[in-house]
Amino acid sequence: MKKLTLCGALVALTACTSSAQQARRPTQTDVVATVGTRSITLAEVDDKALEAPTANFGGKLSQALYDARRGALEEIIASALMDDAARANGIDRAALVEKEITSKVTAVTDAEVAAWYQANQARVQGASLDQVRQPIRGFLTQERMQKLRTQYIDDLKSKTNVRILLDPPRQKVKMAAKSPSRGPSDAPIQIVEFSDFQCPFCFRVGPSLKQVFDTYGDRIHLVYREYPLPNHPNAKPASEAGLCANDQGKFWPFHDRLFASQQRLSGSDLKQHAVELGLDAAKFNACVDSHKYAEQVESDISAGNEAGVNGTPAFFINGRLLSGAQPFEEFKKIIDDELAMKKK
């Protein structure tokens, strides 16, 4: 990884490495959003979206194209909203940005720079604090400015009739009869998760998923699918063991135990976890030793491959792919988008 530069973005991997079709092909004259009385066409969006480097996107091409278009569309909408706000306030665009965003950015302190430096040693690759102090300060300042800009645009959206009409790609994921699940089966938001018990990124996404359930409650139904990666030797036995625990109604406690103990996934460890969680040891051991669920694990892997999964964790939210250990905000964007669509 390159050292920090004043202009460079700081990027962290979010997934262990190892989509979908729209109902109809949109035309360039399609209106994909409106801002008040102004219409935005797909041609206008593509003029901006097609400049985005494809290396920024993963998954199938349809997902990459949608992500590029949606990102460009959001920028066009934001620009239109700020132009309208500037006119309403009788000032130019630069003055509006200064008033509503730039002037509100708090200064980054030396203590905050030092704290970021200590928490991100791998990303600075041995550089001293003095060498990267200014790039870190610049990065944190830009981060704060972007957050304020997002908040301001969201506020403008809430006061304006903004509708997103660009259809996202959706993938139909083949389902399995005995997959563990949480939440009401008829919930408006259906999430299919493909995960690997030995994958550190699958563990890291746990807080995001907890926040999803804490925030949306019964509006979420999550189905857990097994996707043990070939470079994780203990992952497939752990997947089979998880389904054996599911036979006794203990999948989620077992799931939580395995992710909390990723260094203890040997065959004897799996059986010990089951004992400590109060499972019927004889039934569990017989299930594990007979590889009762080996075929289902392979079926899950196959379903994931067909859906475009190329790493873990991977989520399909009402068929929309979200890949990697993403923060809650990324889940929220798609969930809120889906809930809004269902109200139309």
C-alpha cells in the first residue's frame, strides 16, 4: 500500500476475496430523477458516470454500471439543490458552500491526528508521525467537510420533491429450505447473507448488522447462507457444524460463539462449543461426524457463485448486492431506498 499523500484517499479492504439484470434496458432520454420542476435524463448522468474508473467497483458489470450512475446522479441532484438554495438566498454557489459547509468544519487537533496515526499503523507503513501529520490532518478535515455536505444535502432533499427513478439491478438468489434466518418471513426488507466463519471481515460486519436490527426491527428478515472460502481450511467444517446447531434451534448462539472464537474452529473446538452452549452433544457430534450438511454447504456456495458473490461477507438486500464489511450507513442507504420505493 502506498503511503499517505495530501491528495490520496485512504482505502481499507472490507472483504475476504476468493448482480444482476434490470427489468428493461433504459434509454438515454429516460428521466431518472426530478428536482422540483427540473428533469435529469440518463444521458446527463452517463456523461458523468462513465468517467468513473471501473476499478472502484466489484461484482457484475450491471452492478458496476448502476453504482457509477447512482453516484453520478446523486452528485447532479446535489448540485441542482445547492444551485436552487443559492438562488433562494440571493448568493452565489461558492458563498453558499462557505456559509453552510466550510465555515462549520471544526479544526482537527494534534491529539486527533495522533490518535488516528496510532489506530492506523498498517496504513502509514512505518512512516513517522511528523512525516504524515499534514496528510492525516487534511484527510480528517476532508472527512468532516464531506459529512457536513452530506447532512446539508440531506436537509435540502427533505424540503424538496426529489424522486430517484433509476432502477437498481437485482439478483434472484436461489434459496435453501433449511437456511437459518432471523426476523419475520414477510418483512419488507429481505437480506440474504453469504458468510464464512473463518473470515475476519465477516466478524467485523457484526456491529453493522446489529445496528440494522436495532434500527429496523421487524422490517428485516435475514437469511444466512454458507460460503466457506477455499483458503480457510476450518471454514467448511464450521459451516456444517453451524447447520447441525440449527437442527437444535441453536444456530445464532453457535454463530455468535464461532465468530467470537475464530482461533478455535478445529473439530474438537466445534464440539466443545456445542457442549458449552447446552446442545445435545450426542446428536450434534453424530450430525457433524456424518457430514449431514456437506451437500447443503456446497449448494449454498453454488447459489452464491451464481448470484455473483466473489468474497465474504456478501449481502443481497431485496436482491441488491452489498459486498464487504460495510459500515451501517451503507446498509441504511439501501434499506431506506427500498422502504421508500415500497411507499410509492
